[in-house]
Amino acid sequence: MKIDSMIAVRSTPWRTHPLKATLMVATSVLIMTTRVPAAEITATVTDDHGKPVAHAVVIAMPVDGNVRLPTNPPREIVDQIQQEFTPKVKAIVVGTPVIFPNKDNIRHHVYSFSPAKRFEVPLYSGVPAQPVVFDKAGVVVLGCNIHDWMVGYVYVSESPYFGKTGEDGTVVIGDLPPRAYALRVWHPQSEVAEETTKKTVDLAKVKQAEVAWTLTLKPEIKVRRAPVAGHGGLY
Amino acid sequence: MRRLFTLAFALVTSITPPAHADGWVDVDASFIDYNNLTHAQNAEDRRPDRALALNLSGGHYIAFSGRDGISLTLDTRAEVYRRYSGLDFLSVGGTATYKRKFGLGANVPWILASVSVAHDEYRANLRDSDRLRIGSEFGRRFSESFDGAIGVALDRRYGKSDIADLPGYSGRVFDLQGQSAHARVGYAPSERLLLTALLAVRRGDVESTAQQNYPILLASDAIADDPAFRDPNLYAYRLPATTYSGTLSASWALSDRSSINFSYVDSRARAGYDLAYNDRALTLSIAHRYP
Ligand SMILES: [Cu+2]
């Protein structure tokens, strides 16, 4: 489950001056008691065979287009473990800094040339000094120039309301202001474009909504990692 | 031979890397079916056999940048034949390969240059030799499932045995050199399966074992008694030839670390005086990479 980033932002100033903090707590309590209770969406993604689909990103975009993006979203992490990106799919809100710690004892060279973010973290080990800030919405495909089989995805959402399905193919997007939302789903192997998966739910009328998608997934073809006999140890 | 095997084993295991270091050990075990080990033209001279082979190779990769680096491998190979034990051998060697990618991404062109050296020790001494191979390859990946490369190589085999049987002829039948060019394409129809086709042409010395005959005497410049096939009528000849070979292979990934492989190699050598021989080898092997 992805926690509403706006709440995380709201909690940051509490560490400031005690008087200011008290005032802010009072205001927050006032907002919480006066505002209509938040709603949630439970989304389920299955494939053609009815099997749950993990790593699908579900995005809830207010139909009125009125979103308040967090000004300083917290840093997120995409690790490299045993020469794979972990997690394979990371969903973040636009403006999020992401750090790519290398947990292997070998060096990686992370890059992307996706239009949403072109970057390169040249050959490194350990934790890079600077995070990469994803300032444009879209799908960013990650690669490593040393290990061609390494593929990862950063989904940069233009809405702060999103989540990624777990192994059970389900995600709960909570703390949603009661409004109408256009929902979409994205998965790296989906046969169809994200825009064609749109569904609308009106959370002004119901507090809880359940949405389900069936996605046709393309087979995952990655650059081969397994050894081939007689090709002793060439990268 | 046993001492050489112990040395090889010690060498490879000494470079066994700690978990996750940029080193690896490849092990592959094969079953090979050869239809013409003598490389003979005439049916009565052809000797087929089956062999078991074990490859053990330890490697280390040193990245100079995100675009280039060098792989160093220590390679050992042992082959044991069912019938012709004189062909049993152990080979110990090493390869240094420099590879450079022209840019960023899996689909950019690359070039590599490699130097391999090896020492081969056979049960029957005639074939004992040191080998040197210098090669270069240029290739690129076109998609996750398609890649191709072209390459050239120089090979030199320094034969140890020099027992001349015939006046005017050298005895160094396994002292060979050649130049070759090849083209290779790989296609992965699924995540697990990889199909590869390779075509190669080589010009240079070849060795052919046959009974004495006039054309092969004219074409050859070295002759020696070949005891490996336990037939006193068979002699080993060195002659210049052009060899065309094609390889088809299929590799099925059992995991990210291991695969089961099948390959078919067909070679046709053409020499002067209407001499020619064809041979093929079928190989079934299991490959595993540590860590
Ligand atoms: Cu890498």
C-alpha cells in the first residue's frame, strides 16, 4: 500500500518550533474533524488465466485534474542486489529523488534514456552521493551498462494517489479525498497502453470502491543471463 | 597428465571468487559424438567415437569504465574418448578479452579483442602442443532477442612432436597455423531458449589421418606415424586447406545460472589434389556458473 504522500509532507513541519508545531497540530485536528472522511480504492489485477499480477501500478487521478503535489517528497530507494534491480518496479510521485544503492560487491553503471528521465550513474559501488530526481511523469526504464540483462522500471506518477500490486495482485489506495477519480493501470508487460485501461469511480458517493482489471501480459524477454556452454565467461 | 590435472584444478579453484565478487567459475560437462576424428576423406580411414568432456573455467572481470573492461579467464578442458584413448587430453590455458561498447545500452555496437594461450597434453604424445589464438569480434544486439557478430582470428598450434618418417617431410604434423573469419547470429524466441547459428571459413594447415595414398603425399608437407587409432596403416598428414564450417546450437536456460545445450557442427575441408573431408560433431552439455 502506498501512503498518501501529502500526509507525509504535512508531518514534516512538526519537527519545527514547539509553538508553531502546536498551532499546526491544532489546525490539523481541525481539518481532520471538519473534513469528510477519506475514501479508499481496492484494485485487483489478474492476467488472462486469472492469476494475480504483481508489480502493476494503479494510478488514481482526480477527474477535475486538481491535485496538490508534495513539494518535497521523501527519498526512495531502488537497490541492486545480485545483479538485478530490486524492486523491479518502483512507483513514485513526480519530483521524488531516488537513490540507487549498489548492494553487490561489483560495480554497476545505471542509466536510462527514457524521455521521462535521461540519466547515468557512472560505474560505482556502494551508495551514490547524489540521488536522481524524477521530475517528469512517465515510465523510466532502467538498465546497467555492464550487465545487459538488468532491467528495472520507475513509474513516475503525475498524481500523488497511486499504488503497486503485491504478489496477490491487489493494492489498496487509501486516504483519498472524496472526489471522482479516473483510474489507470500500468504493467511493464501489458499488451495494452495505459490510457486504454481507464475506469472512473466517484468517491464522493461511496467511501470504498473496488476495481478490477484483467491484463494480457506479453512474455518477458530479457537479455539472457544464463551461461551458454563453450562461451566460458564472456560478458 | 595427472600432475597437469592437479595443477589445473588448483589454478581454477584458487581464483574462485567470494560470493558476489566480479568473478565467476563456469563448469560444463559434455557428451560429444564425432563422426570423423581422423578427418579422413575415404570411408575406410574414418574413425568415429564418442567422448566426455569437462570444462572448468574461472574468470574475473575488470571494468575500466561503464563502457569497457577486460575479462581474464583460466580455462581447463579434459576430454576422454570411449574407444581411442590416445586422444584423451587435458588442456590448460588462459584468455584475456578486452571488450568495448560504443555507447550506453544493451543495443549498442561493441568490439572485442582476445588472446588465448593453452597447453594441450594428450595420452598419445603426437598431438601435444601449445596453442595461441588472437581474435577480434564486432557485434551488436538488435533487440532483447536478436544479436549478431562478425569476427576474425589467427590461430597457431605449436606441435611438440617431430619424428620424421619420410625423407623430405617434416614430422611436425600438429604444427599448424591458420586465419579465419566468422559470422554469428543469436535469436531468443523465449526467455529460456537461445538459438545460435555460426558460419566460419578458415584458411590454413589442417591435419588428416589416413592410409598412405598418392594425392595426400603430394598435398602434405609433414607426415608422422599416428598411434592414436591403434592402426599401423594410419599416418597423420599436415596439408593446407580451406575449411567451411557451420554450427547450430540451442541453449535452454534451466535458471539464471545453468543451461542445457545442444550443438551441431559440420565442417568441410577442401585441399589441393581433390582432397576433401567432412566431419561433424554433436554435443550435448550442461553448463553451470558459480556464484
Ligand atoms: Cu550492473
